Amino acid sequence: MVSIDHVTHKILTYFPYVLVLMDMRYEGVKCGKDGSVDNHMEMGKKLLAAGQLADALSHFHAAVDGDPKNYMAYYRRATVFLAMGKSKSALPDLSRVIELKPDFTSARLQRGKLLLKQGRLDEAESDFKKVLKSNHSDKEEKEATSQLAKSDELQRLVAQAQQSYSSKDYATAAAQLDAIIETCVWDVTSREMRAECFIQMGEMGKAISDLKALSKLKNDNTQAFYRLSTIYYNLGDHEMSLNEVRECLKLDPDHKECFSHYKQVKKVNKQIQSAEELIREQRYEDAVSKYEAVIKTEPNVRQFSLLAKERICHALSQAQQGSRAVSVCSEVLQSDPENVNMLKDRAEAYVQDEQYEEAIKDYENAAKHSENDHQIKEGLERAQRLLKQSQRRDYYKILGVKRTAQKKEIIRAYRKLAQQWHPDNFQDPEEKKKAEKKFIDIAQAKEVLTDPEMRTKFDHGEDPMDPESQQGHHHPFNGGFHGFQGFNPFGSGPFNFKFNFN
């Protein structure tokens, strides 16, 4: 079922066309000296009735050029402009109609409504009053009376809004301006005041919306672009800030405020882009340095400091710098405790630092705010496996190396411990038995951590030497100490170790 509002909207959309057809009753339409103007008028009317607005406009342009004193040519061209949504172009034509024919009430009424939308209330009120004093129809009288009452109410609201604004009661002023702008949709002054109210209230999204409208409503509005750029900058959106300040400089290349701001935004934007490129290239330490430079370049905008620290946290976690990453991530999370990316990065840093319980807490907290994030789910499962693993056997701890240790470091630690715990070094049966077990653990640790595939499994919480998780697979150490028959870690025969450390 079609709503009343929809039908009303359709009627209002075609109202300008109806006016043109009705106004054929006006005399004095004949214009031009050779009939060509009449031809353009006739063609324009037909095209307008057919909804071919661009073609109709061309003919009415020709009619105006052919007879600059033909008020109906201006009126019909204004009607086409209105149908095309070009009210700025329609207004001068309506004024010209009234200048040529002051008693043309339809044109005056139409101009009054446009002036009302622009917030030019005194001028609109004058038009409505003159319609009521002229020879008008009942419909025009009703319309003019209604519009005049609306204008009076708007005058009252404007005075109240100005008073509220002067008293710094920005919330009340904004509400009053809402009511004004609902009718005066093209009112530059009211939108400027409301944008300032929103800025003072901290509602930057609404301020941006008004300023964007102002940049279109007012020609060469450099101030609107400058304000937009500074708002985006203070929000930490360097790219949008750069876009808006460039628009300002397009209008006025010598604009002092915009040029000064442009240099600062461009510098910060370049540093951030360079840092992100370094992260993509996995040059994490260089990226950290670049983001530290961002903080020095713009120490007064908190959002840039938070952004820089957030990305430093990420870079450090990717660089396996767990302890440093935890410190920076925690600083960001104090200001933004629900930052999912920071929770994920800190959780990864905790894993690197072998603080598995803390990692689990961060992953669980992140999951509350991003339920369908597979990275969180996988990270949580991994942290839980590693926690369980740490409560059993940890090959890194057996060799006394960090999880980030390189293969050479692992082998060096293994040789030192193998020499220390070689069973031949112990004569007491109990001590020898203990040494055998320790030696097996050391050998297994070396075997796992120097094999890339086995180490990867272990790093993901799976013990390649655990029969329960590796059922059906052969393990070189399952036979206990005697399983080493034929196996010589140093290449010198079964357990005839010779250590030559240069």
C-alpha cells in the first residue's frame, strides 16, 4: 500500500511543472520580433512536460537571449532550474520576473520560499506580505499566510539560538538550530553556528557533516575546508586532513592558515606512510624508529601518539620483542582497553615472553569484542596448548635458551649441557641414572629445536616426542638411553664423546 507521504512527495516533485502549465493563462507571453522566441518557448514547454529538462532548458536559454524582457521565459527557465535542483540559478531568474512584472504572485511566492530555505527571513517575509497585498488566488493566499507564519516562528528561533550561543549553552543552541535548519536547509549562518556548537560539545562527526555541507553551500569557502582539515587532524585521520587542506589551497594557494597546516599534515602523513611500508617489508626496528619520529613531530595531538604506540606495539610483537611489546601495548590499552588489535598483539607478546596465562586473558578479552575473529580463536587455542605444554616438558628451558634462539645458539647450548651431563661423568648408580635421563632430555631438546618442522609443531603447542600426540610415529629416543646405540651427536662413535672446544 502506497503511503500518503510518498504520494505527497511525488506531487511536490512535479509541482513546478504544473505551475508552468497553469501559468499559460497569463497574457503578455508573446515575445520576440520574428517568432523565433515563440518557437523556443513552445518547444521548451513541450520538453518540460515530457520531463526532458536539459533540452527544455536549452530552449528557454535561447528564449531569454532572444527577448531579455520576456518575463515568462525567465519564469519557465526558473521552473526548470528548480526541477533540476539548481535553486541558486533559479533565484536570479525569479527576481528578474518580479522586476519585469511585480504583480506576478506565483513568482514572488516561489522566490519567498527559496529565500526562506536560504535563511534570508526578512526578504522572504517581505515577499509573502506582498503576495497577500496583491491580486492573488485563494490558494496563493493560503500558501503565503502559512509561509509568513513559518517565517515569524523561525525569526523567534533564530533570536533564541543566538542568545543560547552567546551564553555558551551549546546543547540548547544546537537543538534550536536543528529546528531552524529543518526548514532553512541552505542557511549558511545557521549551519556555521551549529557546526561550532558541535565542536564545542565534542561531537566532531556532526560538526564534520555541517562543515561538508557548508563547503558546498558557500562559494570559495576556504574556512570550511580549513576547519574540516583541523578536525580530522585532531582525530588522528591524517589522510582526510590532507585531502581537505588541499581543497582549501586549491581555492586560495596563498591561504596562510591552510598552507602552514598543510606542511605539518604532509610531514606527519609521509612519516606514517613510510613506517607502514617498513612494516610491510618486515623491517620492524626501522618502523619503530619511524613511528617514534611521528611522536616527536606531533607531540600535542594525543591520537597520533596513540596511533604511533599502537603500531610500535605491533611491530615489536612481529619482531619477537615480547617484553618491549608488552610494555608499549599496555600503555595503549590503558587509554583504550577494548582495542582488539592491541589485545591480540599483547597476547602474542605474552606468548613470546612465555606468560601464557596472561596471553589467554588477552585473547579471551579480545574475543568478547570480536567474536568471529579466527586469528583470536587460533591464538587462544595455541596459548592454551603452550600453557599445558609448559606444565610438562619445555625443550627451550631444558637447553636454557629463549624461544627466539637461532640454531647455532641451540647447538652451542646442547654441547655444553651434553658435556656436563654425559653419563660417563658419574660413577654413583643413582647419579648415573639421573644423568642418563637428563642426557636424553637434552638430546631430545636438541633434536626437536634444530629440526624446523618439529620445532614449528612444538611452538604451536604440540610435543613431537610425546607418544600420545604422535601415535604411530617412530621416535629415536623411545628406547630410553639405550636407544642411542649408533647415534653420536658429535660424530665419534656410540657414546665415545670427545669434546674439542677451541
